[in-house]
Amino acid sequence: MEEAGKGTFPVEVVKNIFSNISSIHTFHSQFLLPDLEKRMSQWNTTPRIGDILQKLTPFLKMYAEYVKNFDKAMELLKLWTEKSPQFKAIIQDIQSQEVCGCLTLQHHMLEPVQRVPRYEMLLKDYLKKLPQDASDRSDAEKSLEIIATAATHSNTAIRKSENLKKLLEIYVMLGEEEDIVNASNEFIKEGHILKLAARNTSAMDRYLFLFNNMLLYCVPKFSLMGQRFTVRTRIGIDGMKVLETSNEDYPHTFQVSGKERTLELQASSEQDKEDWLKAFRETIEIFHQKNETFKLASKEVEAVSVSKAELGKRAPRWIRDNEVTMCMKCKEMFNALTRRRHHCRACGFVVCWKCSDYKAPLEYDSNKMNKVCKDCYSTLSGAQDSEDRAKKKGILEIEAAQFSGNSIICGFLQYSEKGKPWQKMWCVIPQTEALVLYLYGAPQVSTYLFMGWTTVLLSCGSGVRVPLGVPCDGLASRPGCVPSPSGLMPCVTGLALVPRDPVWDKRF
């Protein structure tokens, strides 16, 4: 709070992260704990605690507010740790203190969520050992009823917190480099596995982390700080298939095939193999069930949605926030901070801020400008308005999909500028413009990066120059351009592309 008061970050951020934890602390330190300590000192003459608990346990309901705010607090903590270096430094300084026991702030914030259920279990154990005719039984039983009611509010949050705790542990094991601490990620299974090499008969030690939406295929690495792994491949559950395989030299094998990669794996025993197959199959089935449910809900929405002819002329039925968990346009998951729910005033769909960043006049609202989704904007504004909006982004922007289906070659490459990290880019050389290389963030987007002569680093390690569409003499005076070895044509330095597909090698 002191740092927040200095203007380093808003005071409201601290209040929203810790909710009513100060009230909970006051209750325990000034009421519950002193009364229990006093009774323990008088146990020989007054062997009972039920009367104290019956008097004070109604106040345990204040935990409900903390539990309800827990998910939001985790998202807010993550957001500001990434957003503010000062905030991150303060958190790291707190976590480094001996009193924190080398645990993260998130670990400590889980404790209040688990406190009430622990009281419930302790009181149940106390009643089991309490004689039936004990004078304290009646008060203790009444206290248990009150605590059980309070614990009900925490059960769902506890399951989420246990999953979050596991995600945090895995996050540390992966070197704090993989962004997996997300409320939408649910941990399923982990364990050592052997990976069968395709080119020889060797089996390599690997480690798998299975989640509800992805599989992390990892390589163990040496560390003095416990188990540590490097993620080799992230395979999505969408489109994944699992098959049993037979191998005379290696028993207990099975195959995991995804869009990103296919792996032939060997379990330690037949039972271990069956456990992995069961986990994979159940995860894939649940994933598809959720997708089908979403598709069914979308169809039901379409049945009651406004037709194109009526779009903007009549008020739509708004889809309720709790009916959807992801944007109905781009399918990105919603969260409380970075991707919140918005309603399109034309069709009533629930969309994210990116898909609702449009405005159009609606006839049913006296032609006032209203927030609409991108599809409704195109329909209401007409093709000409959509083209004008696109032109404002840049006259050289062309949709990736427009060229990908009619190209000499297209696919993903790893792209890097000098001194900057590698990033995955969608690259296209269209048939109509064979001397132009277009770089996009994804096959669906429209963001070109470079046109000109550039250096391409092939997988074999050799560099070649690829001719592009900007006249070479126009690049000679630009920053980053130097004469090529021949002295005839300039080239842009510090740029490299690594092919992920041998087809690119052959074409280049």
C-alpha cells in the first residue's frame, strides 16, 4: 500500500487483489485465536470449544467474499506483474523474504481459500473422538452445521485453487517461460515417458504434461533446484488422435498424433500405458463434447437471431453472458480483465473487445451510432465502407487468405531481426507476384512486414538473397541497407528466416 500511495501503481489494484483479507486477519488475531488460546489454558476445568465456535463461526462467512474474488485477484496479479516492472520487483522482494518460505504470493493467497474446509474437517474429527454424552457435543454439532454452510461457498474455489496451485508448480518446473497459468487450463496428468526415435532404435527419456486443451512434450534438464524441463512441443487437443501400436523390440507403445506433431511413445508398463490411453481419450472426448455444446448453442442462437434483412431494423435478443465462455466470433476465451464480454447491438452476440471495435447507425435506435461486431458492420455499412476501412490500414495490406490459396508456396517460417527473438510468421509467394514475399502473423490476418531484398537463412545454414518487389535502387539509402557482396544490389541486413518445411529449401 505504501508503494501504491507513491503513485507506482493504483491503490485500487492492491485492494482488488487482497479483497477483505485485512478483515479476516483482524477476526482471527483479535477474536478467534485469543478465545481459543484462553480456553486451552483452562482446559482442565473447562474442556470444551463448541460454545466459542458457535459464537464466532457465523463470522466465517466473510470468507465467501474473498473466495468469490479469488479468480479476479489471480488475473489482476498476473496482469500487473507483466505490466509494471515496479510492481513485479515489489512482489519478488516480498517472495524472497525468509518468512515467505520460498513460496510465491499466489501460494500464500491460496491459504484463506482452504481455511474454512480445514476447520470443517478438524471439527468432524473432534466430534468423532468426543463421547456421546459430552456436554460439548450439542454446541460442537451446531458449530459444524454453520461451518459446513460456510465451506460450501469455498468448495468450487478450492478445486480451482488446487488446479491453480498445480499450474504454478508446473510453471516453475518449466523455467517460468511457458504461459500456462490460466483459469481455462486444467491439469490432467503428468509423468515420464520414452520417445522412440524415428531414425534409429534408441528410446529417449521425455516428460509429458497433459491439460484439458493441450499436451506439453518436454525434455528433462539438469537442475539443483528440483525437477526442471524444457518444452519441446506444444500439441493441441483439437484434432488429436491416440492409437495403440505394436513394436517387437519395444513393448507398451502408443502413438499420439496432433496437428503440430506425431509422437511414438513407450510407457513403463502395460498399466502405465492403459492409464495414459485412458487419460488421453477422456480428455479428447470431453474437449469435443464442449465444442459440440458450443456449436449447438450457436445454432440455437442463430435460430432466434435477427435475419440479415432485419439487421439494424429491430432490436435483437441479447445472448446472456453466462451462456457463453468464449467470443462468438473469434472463439477466444473470455476473462475478467483482458478479454471481457461485449454485446453487439445489431445481432445480440457476445463478443470480445477486438471483435466489437466497430460502430454503425441502427434504424431501431433512431439511427444512432451503436457498437456492433465486425460481421454486422460489414453488412450494415456495405462492401464499399469495408474496403475504405481496410485501406486506412495501409495500401499494401492484402489478406493472407487471398494469396495462400493461389501461391507458388506458402507456409510457416521462423523470422527474426538482428538482436530480436525468433517469431513464427506465415510466408506467401503469390503466383501473380512471384518476386514478392509477404509475411503475416497468421494465415488469416492481413499484415505485411517487408518488401525488398532480404537475407534468408536456410535450414542447412547457408544464406541466400531472395528477390522481392521493391526496386533495389530505392533501398540503397534506407537505414539497415548495405551493398551486397557483388556490389550491384543492396540487401537488408539483420533479417533471417528459418524454413520449418524442406519444401521451402527446394523452392529457394
